[in-house]
Amino acid sequence: MKTILLSTAAGALLFSGIYANTGEAEEVTADKEAVTMEEQTGANTQEEMDIIQDQIPSGNESVQVVEDNPHKRILFIGDDANQKKYKTIFIKETSRLKIIDLNGGQIFNEII
């Protein structure tokens, strides 16, 4: 179940990453550029989700995208009751991933 949820979240991140700019930027961006951005986001997202799955125990099946812009992506991950348990911050420029247990502090902070 956790794998399906995180895979779904990764797919949602792919689509939201492309359209994170304002409506004006979407009109200016050519189709070829959008495809290139999607490919870059997809590679980062897959690696990011693999590490998140390794670091966070199963049973946390709610994923909320708080922010996803060209610079960073912030997620809240929680349980079935939508209780937020973890926060992840992915800095896209440096490929740094931070995972924070909201009850116990930082559990991961590395460049991936």
C-alpha cells in the first residue's frame, strides 16, 4: 500500500512540477522545454521517493504536497487519519533531501 501511495505521489509531483509556474510562464514555455523539465523532475522525484520509502516506516500513507516550485519541494507525510508525521524538503538546485520526524527531529539530511 505504501509503495502504491508513494508512486501516486511521485506521479502527482511530476505533473505539479511542470505547472508550478504562473499561468503566464506556461503560455511562454514551448512544448519541448516542458518535456525537458518533466524528464529532469522525473529522475529527481524517483530517487527522492526511493529514499523517503527507505527512511520512513510503513503505515504512513497520506502525502500532501505543500510546495513544489523550481527551487524546492515540500511534502507532509502522515498516517491514515491524516495526522502529519513527517516533513520532507527537497532542494532541487543542490539535490539535498531533508526528512524530519515531526515528533523526533531530523532523520535524514544528505545530497542525493
